[in-house]
Amino acid sequence: MNESLQNLNGAIQLVLPEAVLLASVCLIFFAAPFLVSERGEAPVGLRHRWGWLSLLTLLVAGWIGWNATEMPHTSGPFVADGLTLFVRGLTLATGAVLVLLHWNQADDARSGESHACLLAILAGVNLVAAANDLVGLFVALELISIPTYLFLLLPRRDAPAQEATLKYFLLSIFSSAIVLFGMSYLYGATGTTNLMAIHQGFASGGNLPHNPLVAVATVMLIAGLGFRLTAVPFHFYAPDVFQGAQPSAAAMLSFVPKVAGFVALLRLLVPAAAGETTLQSWMMIPSAVNVLWWLAVATMFTGNLMALMQTDVRRLLAFSSVSHAGYMMVGLVVGMQGSQQVSGISALLYYLAVYGVMTLGAFAILIAAARSNRRIESLDDLAGLSRTKPAMALVLSVFLFSLTGLPPTAGFLGKFNLFFAAWSQGTESSRLLACLLGVNAALGAWYYLRMIGVMYLRDPVDRSDDVRPLEIPSLVAAAGCLLGTVGLFFAPSGLWTHIQSLVR
Amino acid sequence: MFDWLKPNDVLWLIPAAPLLACLWIVVVGHVVRRQYAHRPVVVAIAISTALSYHLLLNVVPTGFVERDHGAHAETAAAHEHAEHVDSDTPADAEHPDVPEAHTHAADASGPTAISTTLYEWIRIGSEASPTLSIPVKLRADAMTALMLVMVTTVSLLVAVFASGYMKGDPGYPRFFASIALFVFSMCMLVLAGNFLLMFVFWEAVGLCSYLLIGFWFKKPSAAAAAKKAFVVNRIGDFGFILGVFLIWVTFDTLDFDVLFANPLAIRAIVSQQPEIFTFICMLLFVGAIGKSAQFPLHVWLPDAMEGPTPVSALIHAATMVTAGVYLVARCTPFFILAPKAQMFVAGIGAVTALIAAITALTQYDLKRVLAYSTVSQLGYMFMALGAAGAGTNLATLAVTFAMFHMFTHAFFKAVLFLSAGSVMHSMGDVIDMRRFSGLRSVLPITHITFLAGALALAGFPLLSGFWSKDEILSIVFEATKGTQLHSIKVMFPFTNYHWVIEFTTGTYYTLILGVGLLASLMTAFYTFRAYFMTFWGEQKFPEEAGHHPHDAPPAMAIPLLILGVAALIVGGIAGPTHLYGNYLAQTPGLPAGDHLQPNMLMMGISSVLAILGIGLAYVCYVATPAIARDMKSSMSPLHAFSQSGLMLDYLYLRFVVLPLRLLAQIAEFFDRWVIDVIVDCFGFVPGLFGAILRPIHSGYVQNYAMVMLIGLVVCLVSVLRVLAGTL
């Protein structure tokens, strides 16, 4: 009895920052209803308190996470290896940006719950990274999904938001079922739900990698998690939901599920050789490489080609996020087999961080540049932004340049690393993949630069005076993202050496 | 310790001061206090000037004392100096004020150079032994110090002059920013410690020249002149960079200290590839031809007079155009190994001197006369540099005399241009000499300064130009004693017939000497033709001048007077006393040479020619102006030929520009109707695919789920098929 208590205590120690986040979630859920009258009216400015509370929570979680030590070898439900800590840092940092973006997006009455949902989602992502057990992993994934439904619906309850939420809800459940199906096959093939034990089963040789059950499980996991990555053909919800949901929710959806999906794939599609830590010898089951290759190519092309056709900025960014998922999947296909300097996984992790700052930055500007009477929806709403709000136009251009992959922005280094990893793997298929990545980067330039062109070369459509006060939280978030986007180009070595130490 | 009095500690400040002034104007001075934009520039150049004199006095340990070649005392002194510099190195490292200051003395056995590495610009390979390393290294020796003194002094005076001349121009801050940028670039060009850095600033001065020629860019002729200067210079620069590549391929380094202070390595290469230096020197000389406006690339310089007159004085007469002379002088250790290249240099110099002098005879634009005279005088300098082709023992003297003529020329040509500017200023920007005359009494100061410059340029006895030109003629005279036999084989294409021209070095240089003497007669004539046409005769003003033309204000007059005095006496002070020569001989890499006794024959002939030229001009343009008119009408084809610059511009237009333009039109047609159409097709394809993909994004959630399911099944089937294959 005492021993199991100790085990539980040890396990909680590993996920203390997540415990903090969840405690805060409970607190908000408990307290928020009491602060809202029965008719749904809340004191003016209540949302600021929820915002500060969320930031404080993230800060405390970050502080605890900063002092945490790596514990890669456990048999318990959680691990805390380098990847866990990396993902935790990434989610907490981008989580702060998301809190800032969401600050004024929900009205006072619903702000509390929606902030709590955001914190829960962030905790879920961290738990995915920390999970050492199939069941724990699945629960963590659901801890992301279920608050997401609420998060989509809470800030807005009009018909498009309802439609978007419903679509997301149905398709998300569908994908969760597929993931669960895959996990059950994995369990069937290995006889255990402990990920460490599953890895050891693969590492000890034998026929496990060639087991048909494992192959089926792999495909199911890729397909189910592909929904979160917005991998084609599991991406369909993205444009509709981005269009219907509040911009802050769209920003969250463009980034956070991708982190969860990629980390879950890194944890699940595992290794064939014994290693010190799980990532060091990460290698995909051979039969799945082809599937992933085709998915990556389809995702890149569909995302970019569809984005070309869009006139709605939100749909355009949705397809852009699809295409970026495709780029990152290139890293997954290459796996650990890149060059000495750049492996596919390290390129993927670097790109993940870069993608986070640049896409959230773009959303931050879209939120901040909204007019008093209407949000930024179509490309026409961006027309002439350089004249009405020159600083914002400039900053958004930086993010768009980064999304295109042009220097001097971090997006360039991110794409370059992926390209370099794929090219230096040296096989014909990986070099073809690298070339297709290049072609897609060029396709992407088309619509990103078109957005910049619209901002700088066209006249503003609506010339009426705008009396909306400055959207300060979003501007702060944009400034932070700008710092990241430019900083990760000029001084990438801190993050890069950290990632290298994870995977090597 | 950082020591303000030690030259290598302050070396970086010489270019840094004007650069900071330039940045200051661009950022701040462009907006506030626009009419005072000249102040930071003048102050910065004054700092550079002071430091240059400081450098001049300290860079060479023995100063202006004659250098005794091979004597042990000298070597020991140099050793001491080297140790002295070395002992300071650790102290420098402690003190971070100078960024990464590394000082060391090169070539301890001969004259020394000081250097400071500011920053490693390019490094390929390991840190210890890089394959290619291009540091931003400032290096100064005797030649550098003399160049710097000349550049900064003239720049300072011209900047002061320009503060009056450019007053009221809407681009006033822009002008001074460009001037500061130019002074920075020119100092860096002179201080550069390796060929690549030199090339970079070679281009940078070209850029400044472009900016300043096209200063009044709204005037089509100015824009065209700027473009012409830039494009013509590109041709020369192409040769220069090829030369730099060849040096790199041959030596694996571009560092001056390593290249010039190492005769053994050079000799080893000569024994392997005897002709390599001829190629290197010819390519470097192509660069010099472009920058220093030598035939056939001199056509840009007269057009460059479209720029403001202070620019003409500073960049297109005194400093930038002498960069080619500096380059050839700097590369003397290479050129002495390539006598053929040197003879070529002398030949080009002579041809240029002659052509430009002929052209200058008939120009009516005062500034164009001076421009052609600049071209002609630069030709003289190259003539001197090439004279060493007759024997290595002449090399040091050749360099000395060329550099000395450059030195005196800088002063008297600057004063001539500035005086012309002063004339232009009072005549309402009219510069055609047919439209004004008799300005003696109206512009007394300008008249005096112009006369001083003209006398010096004409080589009037005992004035600056006399000493320096006489030295050039006497070194060419020395060269006529060469006896080596040369032959040129002229092949006629498609036939077996060929024609061998045989001549000795002596004959060749005799020819050049003849050209030099003829050109010196013409120099005196055209200079005083311009002088008499402008300042003598009946008083006449163009209507642009208004009723009361006024002489130069103090800001213009003071630099004019200083330069005028300098033009008269600087040659006499530094030339016959051997001050300049002895100092320059301390440059590392210059071979030992003997002294040249003053050549009384040449002195006599050139004095006679100068006075004869002045007299002829007086007769033709003052005493009996009818002579000039008659000559013009009786020899009108020749007159037209001379006035058009020997029709070179026309020939270029016909045989270079028009064919290239035709080619450009063909290329444009191809680009628009072939390349563009192909690109448009490529652009069409993604849209097509997008249109195909679009319908499946229908918005119906059941469709989405269906497609997801199909995707899953396809994936599963493909994996299982692969698996079935392997089992």
C-alpha cells in the first residue's frame, strides 16, 4: 500500500506543471459560474482577471517545469525525458501567446470557462508528451479534444460557430475511434500497454516489426493522429472550422493539435533498436514509411493548391496550416536517417517551434488589425493595411515571409533544415521528397506574397474611421512572436543545440 | 595600452570618421539642420587629415632621410622598429577599445608597414590554417601615408569650398553624405591590406562617383553621364577582379604583406610560370585603365563633368582617378617581373596623353578642357610607371616620379577645377567659354588662382608641374637607353602572310618621349587657351549671370587661395629636394634603385616647350584672335575631329552600343514571348489542380468522414499489400 502511494507520488512529481494547470482549470470551472448572474451578465472587465490568472498559472507551471529534472527511465505511467521537457516548454510559451490572443475574444461571462479550456488543452498536450502508457496517452489526447469542443463554441454561439464545432466534434470522435482501434491492435501484438515495454519488445528483435497486426496498428495510428496534424485526407474540418470559429480558437487549432499529433506519433511509432532514450534510435516500422511519404506529399500539395484558390484569409490560413503539416511530415518520413548534422526528427522539432511563433504571430496581427465593425475575414479586409496600420502590416509581412520560408526569418532555417535532412538521407525517394518540398515552398510563396501585395499595393476598401481601442494583448503576443521569428533566425543555436541533444 | 599617438592604434579612425559623418547625415542630418550638413563632414575630414599627417610623420621610422639600401644600420633600425611594434601587441589585446587589434610588423629586414586587423570578413576552412581568409585589414606604409595625405588634404579643402558652392541646393545633405562616403571609401581603398578589400572599395569609390556625377539626376544628361561612367568602369573592374583571381590561384593569398614582402616566393613562381606576371599585370592594368580613364576607356571622364564642380575637382581630377596609378605603383613588385606589361603601360599612357591633349585643344567647355587635361596628365603618370620596362633599376624612380606627378597634379588640377567652378558660380552655371570673356577684373581672386593652377599645369619653370613633368620626361629619357630587341608578329588572318616588326626598347621609348614632349607643348597651349579665352579679351557675360557677377565668397575663396599657393610651390618643396622620393622609397617591396641626376637637357626642352605653348596661346587668342579663327576655318575637318574627341564616342556608339542594344532587344523579345509564356503556363497548372481538388471540400461533414474512411482504407490496403509481398 505504502509502495503504491510512493509510486503515485513519484508519478505526480513528473507531471507537476500539468497538475498546476489542471488545478487552475478546476478552480476556474468552480468559481466562474458564481461570478456570473443568472441572466448571464458578468462584471465588466472580468475577462482581464481570468487572463491574468491564466498567465500566472502558466508562469507557475513554467517555473516548476524549469526546475524539473529529466527522468527518462521509469516504468510508471509518465516519463520526463528531454522530449517531454521540450514539448512542455513549447506549449507553455505558446500557451502564453494563446492566452494573450484569447484575452478579448470571449465576453466577460464566458471568458473564465474558455480560458480554463485552453489551459486544459495545454495540459493535455504536455501529458501526451509525458505519457508512458497507451491508456494514459489516449486519455491525454482526449483531454485535448473535449475542451477543444468547448473552446470552439464558448466565445461565439452563432450558426457558423455551431456548425464548425459540430463538424469538429463529429470528425474528432471518428478519429479518436481510429486511434483507439490502432492502440488496441498494438496491445494485441505486444501484450502490454506500457510504452517502454513495447519499445523493448521491438528492440529485442524478433518478428514484431513485420507483424501484420503492428502494420495495421501503425496505419490506424497515423490515420487517427493525422486528423490532429491536418494530414490529407483527414484535414477536411480545418478550413470550415477556421472559418467558423473565433480567430483565437483557429490560432489554437492551427498549432496545438499538431504538437500533440507529432509528439504522439513520435511516442507511438517506435523503435526497432535498443537505445538509451526512446528518441535516440527512433525508426519507423518500414511498411509505414511509404504511407507516410505519400501522405506528406498529398498534404503539402493539397494544402498549397487549395490555399491558392482561397479569397478568405481564414480558409487560406487553414490550408496553409495543412501544407505546413506536410512539411513537418517530411521530417517524420526521414526520421533519424538524415545527415550527421540534421536528422529529420530534429528538423521536425525545430520547425514545430518556428511554425508556432510564426503562425500564432500572423493570427495575432489578424486579431489586432480587426476593425470595430468587422473582423478580418476576406483578403479584401487586408487591402491597404499598410496605409491604415503600417506597423501591423509590416509585422504581418514578416510572419508571412517566415511562413514562405524567406530569410532573414526563422521560417527559412526551418524549411532549410527539413530540406537538408531529406536531401542528405540520400535515397532516391527522400531526394524526390526534398524536391517536392522545394516546389511546395515556391507554391506557398505565391499566396503569402499575394497577401503582402494586397496589404501594400491595394487601396483600403473601407475608409471609415476606426475608433476601436488598441488590442494590446494581441500586440504584445505579436511582438513576442516577432522576436521569436527573427531571433530564431539570427540566434538559432540555443534552441537548435537543445534539440540536437534530445535526438542524439 | 591604447595610445592615440601610435599610428596603428588610430589607423581605423581615418576612414571611420568620414563614415560616421556620412551615417550621421543620412540618419539625422538629412532631416534636421539641413543647411548645416557640411559641418560634420568637414570636421570628420579634418580629423582624418590630421591623423594622416600624424601617420605620415610616424609610419616610417627614418622619416624623410634618404634610405641607404643594403646598409646594416638601416636593417637594424627596421628590426628595432619591428620589435618595438611587436612588444606592444599583448598590451593591445588587453585593451578592447580597438576591435581585435593585431599589430605586427611585416618584413623585418626592409622598410616596414603597420597593419591592424579589424574583423575577419571571410574565412573558409579551419581557424588555424584557413583555405581562404579575407580579413578587413588596414595596412599603412610610406606610399599609403603619402596617398592619404593627398586625399584628405584635397578633400578637406574641396569640402570647405563646396559648403559655399552648393549652398541652397535642395540636395545639400545628400551631397555631403556622398562626399563623406567617398572619402571613407577612398581612404579604405588606400589602406586596404589585401587585394579583395581593395577591390571592394575600388567599387565603392565607383559607386560614389556614380552618385555624384548623377547628383542632379533630374537632368537627363547627368543621369546618362553617371550611367556611362559606371558601365565603362565595369569593363575595367572586370579585368581587375580577373587579375585578383589569378593572383589568388597563383599565390593562394591576397595579402599585400605576404605577396610583396616575399621576393623568394615570387621568384619561385617566376621560374615555374614565366609568363604569369605578364597576365596578372595586364589584367590589373585593365582595372587601372578603367578607373584612371586611359585610352580606350577614357570616354567616361569628360562626361563626368556633369556632376557638381567640387566633385569634378575632388573625384574626377585629384583623387579617385589616380587610384589606377596607385594600383600599378602598389603592384610594382609584380610589374618589374613583367617588362612587356610595363611597356604596354607606357604605350597606353603615351597614346592617352596625346589623344586627350589633341582633344583638349578645341573644346569650348571650360570643364571639358580640364577633364581632357586630367586624362592627358594621367597618361603621363602611366608613361612614367611604364618606363621601368627598360630596366629594373628604374622601377623605384618610375614609381616615385609617377606618384609625385600625381601628388602635384592633385593640387593644381583641384585649384583649376575649383576656379572653373567659381567662374561657373558667378556666370550662372554657364561654362561655355564662347559666352564669357575678360573676367580678369570681375573675378580677381578666381583669376589669380586659375592662373596659378594653369602655370603649374603648363609646366612653367620652377613651378610644381615643371618639376614633376620634368622628372617623368627624364625617366623616359633614361628608358630610351634600353637596348633589348623586341619583335611583334602581325598575322593577317586566313593567309600565310605575316609581318614582323622589330624594334629595340630604346626606339620604343624614344617614340614615347617624343609623344610626351609634343603633349607637353599642347598642354601649355590648351591650358592657356582656356585661360585667355576666359579671363582676357573684352568683358562679356551671359545673361544667366545677372547684372553683377560677384567673386567667390570666403568659404570658396580661402580653399582656392590655399590650393593655389600649394599648386605653385608644393612641387618645388618636395621634388628637387628629394623629400618625396626618399620618403616613398621606404615602401616595402620597392626594389633598390639609383639616383637620377637632374636632366638639364629635358629641363631645358620642357621649359622652352611650356613657354612656347603659352606664347602661342597668347598670340592666337589675345594678340591676334584672327589667327585662331582662320585656322579653325581652314582646317575645319581636323577641328571637328579634335572637337569630337577623335570620334571615339561615335565609334563606340556605332560598334559597341548599337549592336548591344540590338542584342538586348532580341533578348527582350525572347523573354516576353517565349520565357514569359512558359512561366504563365506553369502558373496555370496549380490553379487547375486546385480547381479539381475544390469540389471535395464541399462542407458536408458526411462527405468528409467518407473521404477520411476511404483514405484510411487505401493506406491500410497499401501497407498490407507490401506486407503480403514480403511474407
